[in-house]
Amino acid sequence: MTKAGGLSLPDAFRIVLAIETSCDDTSVAIVAHDGRVLANVSASQDEAHRPFGGVVPEIASRNHTYHLLPLVDRALETAKLGWDKIDGIVVTSAPGLIGSLLVGVVTAKTLALAKNKPFIGINHLEGHLLAPFLRDDTYAPPPDFTYPYVGLAISGGHTSLYRIDGLGEYEVLGQTVDDAAGEAFDKFAKMAGLGFPGGVRVDQIARTGDPRAFAFPRAMIHEDNFMLSFSGLKTAAQKVLSTMDDDERARRLPDLCASYQEAIVDVLVDRLARASRSEGLVRAVLTGGVSANSRLRVRAESWAAAAGVQLVVPPIRYCTDNAAMIGYAGILRLNRGERSEQSLGPSPKAPLGRRREGVRAPGIRRL
Ligand code: KG4
Ligand code: ZN
């Protein structure tokens, strides 16, 4: 044991408890230093936000306070571990909804003090980008998978393309200038009356539709950069929907979903392919909730096979928001000697990594 800042610290961190509350899912995980997930338990708030057609920040933070401590107990029970086996505490401290982040950060700091454990705050996007290294009884990364790789983080709050050269070595190659890909799915689903969150519904309905039935725009696809934009697509879909009566909408719904989805998938696969080609990288990762999309998986896999690229898409439980990915990023950093102070607060807009020259900052948005 060593002494630092008045705390007794283990010389190496073997197991951490991690908390993720950056948006609307509450999640707690217990993760080992090699990426093994010993527990990963979550509470979804979809039911609470459904009547409003989107995430309501006040409701999200209030629900985190109900769910978080019971989930901490459940994670320890699932892993069959007591607090004596937990070497440190990890929490998502940026970016996200401020009230939601605050619940996680204050709880992590309190547990760290009460249990006399070191703790660290982690950027949510770092968790998403490192998710392929997690492992459990049914998933392990390919044995030869390693840095460097291109990582496309796609969810309801972010659409960012990264070059990842190692822990803490992240460069933003491109990102959306307006809506995130998941937001584009959810907004279309709302317009078409499919409920919230709509991405998965669009995916299901699109399976019986024709992706070429409607010619929706693929913004910026001819530009030789890695930027993305989805707001024009949303407007185009709105126009098409406004010309249809209820019967026609219902009849054409599969074609509408398939065409809209194809426009998003085309752009995402194009940017991923362009980045890996121009960076000369032979490994790529899809991560974030939208990587659950079945059409995207098929299209990205066929691109990767043709291009000779090793594509890793973590299982859905590690693609959607989860504490396991946060725990893994945290234990790597704790083992490098990094710690957070009790003065740590949430940073709702903190970016991750440096931005490649010419990459425009996105507008202010929900994360
Ligand atoms: O990563 P995530 O769970 O939470 C955020 O950080 O946002 O991603 C949620 C997003 C939502 O926008 C949801 O509609 C989208 O991922 N999503 C999908 C699918 N499953 C989830 N989008 C398209 N197809 C899917 N199968
Ligand atoms: Zn996320």
C-alpha cells in the first residue's frame, strides 16, 4: 500500500466500481483491470420520458437519485463482492446533462469518502471508444485487436469520428455539425408517430421497405472531409410526410423508414471508410446506441470485408450507455497514477481529445 492525499491506495487497481448517469440511463458496473465485466446493471428511463417524446432533463436527474444506490448494491451482489474488494470508484463526469452528471459525481465522491477509496472522473466518450476492450462470458475482443483504430461514436447525443492511438490519445477527425445520428432517427420516428426512442422502431419497420423508394439527401457526402450533417435529412423527411394523408403514410411507412435509414447509413459508412483509408488504419470500431442498427452493421461489415479492415462492434449492452465502459477507462487511468480530487464537478460540455485542424466545433447541443 502507498499513501497519497491522506488515502491508503492499493499499488495496483484490480477491480473498480463505476457509475454512469450522463443522460437518461442509470448504470453501475464492476470491472477488472483486464476489461472483464463482473457486473453491469442498468435502469432504463424510457417509460418516464416516453410521454414527452424525448429526454426531460429534470425527470432524468430525479430518476437517477431513485435508481443509483439500489443499483450499487445490485452490482456488488451480482459480482458477489464486498466493498473490501473494490480498489477504486469511477464516474462519468463529462459531457452530458448537468443534473444527471451531478447525481453520479456527488454519489461517487461520497462513496469514495465513506469507503476510503480513490476515485476518478471519466469523459463519457472515452468510455464509448474503449468499449471494444471489455470482455465477459460471451464477448471478447478479437485477440489481435489493438491501437491504433478509427472509432465512430454514434448515439442520441453524439456523432464523432476519432483516431485512437492509445489511452488518452484521441483526435477528432470529424463530427456532426448539427443533429446526432440517433437524434435524426428519433426525430423521424416522432414525426412518423412511432414513439420514443424511435431508432429501434425505424430499424424494425425498415426491414420490409425499399431503401431506394425515396431519394433523401446525403449531406456533405461529396466533401473530402469527415464532417456529417443530418438536419437537412430531417427537413426533407418532414416535407415528404406533410404531403401524405394518414392512409398513404401507413402504407408507405416501411419504404419511408428504409429510405431514411439508408441515407443515415450511407453517410456513416462513407465517413468511416474515408477516415480509415486516408489515415491508413486497418482497424475500426462502431460504438454508441446507433451501432445497434441492423442495416448499419450489415453495410459496415461488408465494407470492412472488402477493404480488408478489422471491424469491431461491441455487443449492444456495451454500445448503449453503460457503466462497464466507464469503469474500464477509469481503471486504466487509475493504474497510470491518475486521480480526481473531491473538488471535481460535472462538465456538461467538455470535449474529448484534440481536434484535427479544420474540424468545426458543433453547435451547443444535448449530449
Ligand atoms: O448510446 P445511447 O444508448 O444513448 C445516448 O447516449 O444517446 O444511444 C441511444 C440512441 C437513440 O437515439 C436510439 O434511437 C438509438 O441510439 N438507437 C438506434 C437503434 N437502437 C438504438 N438507432 C437506430 N437503430 C437502432 N437499432
Ligand atoms: Zn453515450
